[in-house]
Amino acid sequence: GGGCGTACTATADCQAGFTCIGTNVCWNDTKCSSGDPTATPIPTATPVPARPALCQSATISKTSLVPDDSLTITSTANTSDIKTFTYGFYNLDNLYGPNNPKPIFFTADTHYIRSDSTTPPVTTNSITVTYDRLNKPDLNWNSQKPIKIQVNAYFTNSEGKFSAPDANCVVQFNISSAPTATPIPTATPVPGCLCNTDGSCASVCAFDKFAAPITYANPIKCSLSDSLFPTPPSDKNSWCQRNMRTKGDADGNGTINNMDYFYYISAVVGGKIPVTVNPDFDGDGAVSNLDREIVIKTLNP
């Protein structure tokens, strides 16, 4: 079978793990874009044409998927000439390197991909993703079930050209088979606990901190960069009033679970997080590995 860029009419014409994209070339996002030596190189005499920039956006209806639940992913192209919408699923816990997740394999050596073809060509497409479809062993990750998932949306136009990767057409979500965690009691708000104009929490604010060797900023800050959010946060006082924030409560709901860890990961990889969320658990004004240490310690005491 053919490797990267080899002409095809169906996936059966391609190597194992490759997909016939747009019904014209064999492709595997990981091998063809990472320089994997096991991938068949593109012949010099017949280079693959530059992949067009067709992405406008991708959105997701929710960021957490639980048993008996579903979510919707919508992808939109910058042209109405799209005949096939393709969605590649990746495991954010299984990385080649920073910000480079490996594809999910529910079948051996086969990237899990969803595709929808439309006639006539259109601009926008949506797919429904169910819990049952994804609550399976990832054969590319020692048969563990995926938890944090990334989906890359691609487009094939009427000329059969398959779009280039685009960060605007990437969405992420969390899937969990664990029961809902028992809520951690939230302390009574302390009067006068506010976010000062200098970006620090007032000295009267109370936090339930881990003992050494975990270290925290003093004072705890409420000064995360606006660039982490879709719009600038308007209520930074609430960040100071979360007693359990210093143990990993990013969203302030009094519960520390995988969603708090997911918000931390989203901030680290450059994704936008809700304006109410603050994954700066050590209070130093930034999201870093120090914050990961805190939330992991809570989730795995």
C-alpha cells in the first residue's frame, strides 16, 4: 500500500494506519508531518501540492463528556466549496513531545477519524460525539482508555484538496468514567477578601494550603494574564475567595477533579479558558509545572 502522498482511490490502497484523504492521496497526520522514518517518503518527482488553508473555526458544545452523554463539534470552512469534513482524534496524555499528541487507535494501527461527505458542497458541518464511542481502549496508548482528547478538523474541497492543519480548527475535551467526586466543603467567605489593585489577594484571605515542600507565593496573586481568556475577567475577587484554589480548585465549585486538571492543561497549551477559571494554584501569577504538582497531589493523595 501507499504511504505519504501516494495516489489512491480508497483507504485499501494505502499502508496500514494511513487514510485515503479526499479520495486522492494516502495520508497519516502523525507520520507525514512528523518525519517518522517508517513513513514512505513523498517521491521527489511528484511532490504533494501545498495543502490549502481552508479553516475558519471549530467549536465544541461542552468540554466534559460523562457516561450516557454526548457533545457536538462544529467545523466551519472559509469557503462554501467543501465536499468532505474530516475529524481526527488525538490523545492529549500520549505525546510525541510538547503540544504534539499521538493519534487514538481503537483499531490496531488505524487513526480514529470521523468523516462526513456532503452534496452539494457546503461551508459548515457538525458531528455528534458520544461517550460510548470513545470509552474504549486506545491501542496506541497501552490499551488505556483516553481521558483528555483533542480533535483536529480538516476540509476537502471540490478539487479534492485536503486542508492544512490550523490551530483555529482544534478543540479539546475531557472524558471521564469516574464517579463524581465528593464535594470539598467551601469555607465561609472572609469579609474584606478582595483582589487588590496591585494584583494580589488581600492579607485577610484564607487558603487551605499544602505543607512544605509545596511552596506558594506570598501574597497569593490574582493577576493572571488576560491572554488566557476569551475576554478579560471581570471578577478577580472570586479568585481570592476560593479557599481550595491553593489545592487545585480551578473553577471554584468546591470540588477538585479532572476538570480542574483539564483547565490547567488548556492554559499550558495555549487554549482559552473560561473567565471564571484560575489554574494558578500556587498564586505566583502564572500557570506552570508548579501548579500541576499541586493539582496532581490533590487528585492522587
